[in-house]
Amino acid sequence: MDALERKLENLGRVGGHPALDFVNTVDSWVDGEAGAEYLDSYGDLLHWHQMSDLIGTHSTRALSQAGSSAKAAALEAAKQFRIALQRLFHAVAGGRPLPQESLDHLNETIRKTIAWRRLMASGRDLVCGWDFSGAPPGAILGPVAWQAAELLEHGPLDRIKECPFDEGCGWLFLDSSRNRSRTWCSMKTCGNISKVKRFRARQERLPEADDCNDRQG
């Protein structure tokens, strides 16, 4: 997958779930290795959370107050956490046991961020939210961690699929099609690229036609 085809601004939400979309913030996943990076700064990390409706402007301002070294450490922690989530949902998509080390990483992230999770009243309803006032920059992982835990606990795990990395990008997504026939993360990117590759391969295998003008009578 050509990294130029996607940018942070146009990644979209093809994963169908915030935790899967967070894993998809690299250009590709091939054999567990991340491709080109879309989160190049802590500002990018905050921006992605805003685009995904996980935090608002107040939270963004609160989390932006830390120094550069703390932000750099938080960005690295986010990338390591992303690897843990990729391994978890890669296992789910392949019908394999979940790696305990990655589950431990998820549990630890939840433990570290729970202090900023809030239960709030909205009329007669109860709303779960986040208050990042005074929080360190690493607290930004809280919303994604809780979303990931909820997906693992409540599913639908049987609809989690992986874009085939031999022809696609290895991105994760929820297959919401009625007959569960979705193969690609997006037909606009990997699906069309695969079609073009197969077409070219067929053309290369076709025998060359004889030129009648070259035949001798």
C-alpha cells in the first residue's frame, strides 16, 4: 500500500470501531510490522482523537499543557499500545487465542487512565465520559483502551476481519455486511488495487496473438 494514498486527514473510519481505527493509524500491517506512520507527533495523536470524536477541544487544551519530553514519551507509549491492540485483534480475526502479554498491556493502560474517567448525569441518563483536567499526556489512551476492552468483552468479535496483507494493507475492520462477505478494508483503496493487480497478471499470462502479416504463404 502506497503511503501517499492515505494521510492522517483522510484516513476515515473504515474500521467501524474506534479501537480498530486506532490500530489503523499506520499505512499497513504486514506480519505484525507497522508500515508508514501517520502519528508523527503528539499533536497528531490529539488530532486523531478529535477527528474520532473521542475527545473535545477542552480535553485537547488540557492535554496539550505538558512539556515536549512528556509528550514525546506519551506518543511512544501510544505506539506501543497500538502494537498490543493490533496483536489482540489480529488474533481475534484469525480465530486464535489472545496473547496474554497484550491483554496485560491493555489492563495496565486501563489502570493508569481510570482516574480521569467520570460518570456524569445528563438529565435522567447516566453518561460515561472523561475529564482530563490536570492529566498527564499519556492519559489520552484512556478512551481507546476502554473502547478496546468493551469490544473484546461484548463483541461482535465474529465480525472482526483483517484486510489481507498479501494484496491489501492488513488494516482491521468490522464486517457489517449482511452475508459477512466483505474482504477489503475499503474498495476505494485495497479492493481496487487488488483488482488492478489481478487484471495485469491475467494480461501478462495471455499468449501473444500471431501477426498474420508475418506468415509466409
